[in-house]
Amino acid sequence: SVTLTATEDSGSVFAGWSGAGSSGIGSCVALMDHARNITANFEPEGASGSVTITNLTVDSGKTYQVISDGLQGGAVVYTDRSYTFVTVPVGVAGATYIQTANNDKNFQGNSFVSFDVDQPVTVTVGHDQRIAPKPSWLGTWTATGEVIVTTDTTLDVYERNFPVGQVTIGGNQGSGKSMYTVVIRSQAN
């Protein structure tokens, strides 16, 4: 959906939207002439928080929070730090994400965070690009080439589809770096 508002000597205003199916990729175009105080908002296709997440467990025992429909610039990344998101890819903007604990950045292994989903989902992990090599569990994920930028670091974006049921994500393996972020989107959109 697109919302465009212009005030004071509107002149010419044009807004358009084009989407790319269920990928969530789209664009918003606005052309204005002689307009002041114009705002344009768009919700990318696929950025729905309609997925229900239950049974969230973390091996460290730290508190993680599910933030429904909240991934956007200015949103807080971690439960234990004040870092915020600066930029997020259009395909995940507005999606549900899990606020992780940055103090969990050193944990290793193939099973660290798990949760249940009520429908098929695409899970996105933003992983600190300063960490190399990447954890072995990310080898089954697709690198998108996109990034999520926070006030702390830049995160490389990886995605993987999961069916209804349990989703398990491994440890961050980021000694001295930052913890990943987890984004969940319905495949139905």
C-alpha cells in the first residue's frame, strides 16, 4: 500500500508502486512539483507480521523479544544494548524480528535459538560482516548480497525457508563482534 500526502501549494503529485510477487521487493516512486511538507510511506509486499511465533528458547537463558511488524530504522536491535537499525532492505522492512542479546555473540554450535512458527516462513539472519569465517550452519542459507546497517555494525543478510514447526538457528561465533538479528516473514505474502 502507498500513502502520499502533500500540503501547501500541491501542484503536481504522482505516486506509484510496483511489486515483485512474494519476494517482498518493490519500489515507491513519487514525483512532486511545488509541494512543501510531503511525506510518502509504503509497505513492501511480504512485510507482514501475521506469523505467530511460540516456544522461543535460547540456550544462554537470556531474554529475547519478538517484535511484531517492527523492523525499521530507529528500532532497537538488542535487548541488552541501545544500538538501533539505520537501514534495512525493502524486502524485510516492517517485518517481525527477534530482539537478540548482544552478550550472546560468542556462543557456538549448530543449535542456539529455536522457536515454532504456525505457517511456512522465510527467516532472515543479519550476521556481522566482521565475523570470518562464518558459522558452519550458515552454509545451508542463501547469501542475498544485501545488508542491514545498525548504529553498531553492518550485517550481511542470509535467508532460508522453513515449513510449519520448529526453526533452529546456531550460535553466532562472533568473539569480540556483534550478535546476529533474526527476521521472520510469512511465505504466503
